[in-house]
Amino acid sequence: MVLRSEPTARQVRLAVEVRRLRDAAGLTAREAAALLGVSAPQISQIETGLAGLSEKRLRRLAAHYVCTDEAFVDALVAMATDRRRGWWEEYRERLPTPFLDLAELEHHATFLREVQFLYIPGPLQTEDYARAVFAYRVPELPREELEVRVRHRMQRKAVLERATPYEAVVHEAALRIMVNDRATSRAQLARLLEFSESEHLTVRVIPFDVEGFAGAGSAMTYAGGAVPRLDTVVRDGPHGATFIDSEAQLAAFRTLFHKVEAVSLPPERSRDFIHRLAKEL
């Protein structure tokens, strides 16, 4: 068994779900190992993402763990047997791992929901907008690394080109903050209007004057999995992105998204709103 030196977030998520199934079944790692005819340390390696799992072994474990959710098991099998390398792998050892994990998550998502208050969502950013955001970092990034980050962000647009259903809720503050100059802001708003015309992409705006809204701390990326149990929420923090996948937290974030969505303008009015802002610049 060849061990991975750095499992991806998707590989770790598979491992976490396998561990959760064992815990729900009330079995120890030693008992699970006996079911597969392997050692307890090997079960530990599987449950931390350091070792892979074949379809046959995964289905055997699911049966022994009395998991009767066939759609869920099929989704886990798809995760376990996917050996394709994504475009983001070219950035490994060139960018922090969370950049790659986010791109991988977006690639496999069945839908994406984004809530942002201070910045335009990454996949919707223009190149000049993204460059201005990365250039403001302290300590300042070396020019080469800055350009690598910009290229990576531009390639994340692939998820939009694949027609993945995408809904972005953006606060008026993010639309008005000029991260660079007026020309950059005008081009960014024009890009948002262009994206909003796509059938699979929805842009909603929360204006400053909306009443009854106290959710400015609810920024998130919500990525739909093959089944709801495999959904993931990503939140930015002071020390990088945090990936959230517990069922209780996912349920809370689903509710939170719908609360934010409820106070936003409908898509058509949002387009009119963005168009008015663009005229002001």
C-alpha cells in the first residue's frame, strides 16, 4: 500500500466519511481491520486519507457498517476511484494547499452558492480586480507568486464554463469598494452583468438600505456534493480557509444562506442595480 504524503481535501473528506460510518456502526478500528483482513494501522491510514480504498473494500465496509444509503455509498465509490488529475495540480508546491483544495471542491460541486460582503466572488473576478486584491497583501507577494495566484484564480472560471449552477449573493459594499481604479471597477461590474445573463448563473445584490439584515458575518462558499451529506462549506478565516462538513453545521449554513438570499434583490432587480452603479462610475 503506497501512502500519500499530502492527501487532497477530497481524499480527506472520503476518509472522514468512512470513519463516520465506522463510528455510527459502533466498531473499533481493530474490528474494522478484521473485516478487511488488514491491520489496525492500515485502517487508521485509510481513515486519515493517507491510503486509498478500492471499490470492493469500500463496499464491503459499507455493508458491514450497515449503511443502506445506496446513493451515498455510490458517491463515496466515485470519490475513491477517481484517479484523474485536475488542472489545479500544476500549482502544487507553487501555491498554498487551500488554493488547490478550493479549486478541486468547485470542480466536483453539483452546484455552488456564494455569499460575499467585501469582495466580488473569486470565480467572477476580472484579472485586474484579482491582481489588485492579491497585490494589497501584507507582506507583499513576490511578483512571480502574485501572477501565479492571478492565473489560478482566472482558471477557476472553468466551473462557470462547465455550466455548474452558481448563485452569488453580493453586498452593495463589495460592488462599490474600488480595489484598484475606476476603470477596473467599471470592467468588474460589466463582467458581473455579463455573467448574470447566463442561464445557470444567478447574481443577487443586498443593498445598503435593506431593513432587517444583520448577517454581514455570513460570508461563505457552499458547494453541493453528489448527495447532500457530501456538501461542503468553505469560510475564510484569519489563518486561511476552513472546510466545514458536519451534518449539523451544513444544516445551519443552508438555513443561513436562505436567510441571506431572502433579503437580497431578485435577479432582474439586481442586474438593474449593478447597471446603475456602473453608470455612476
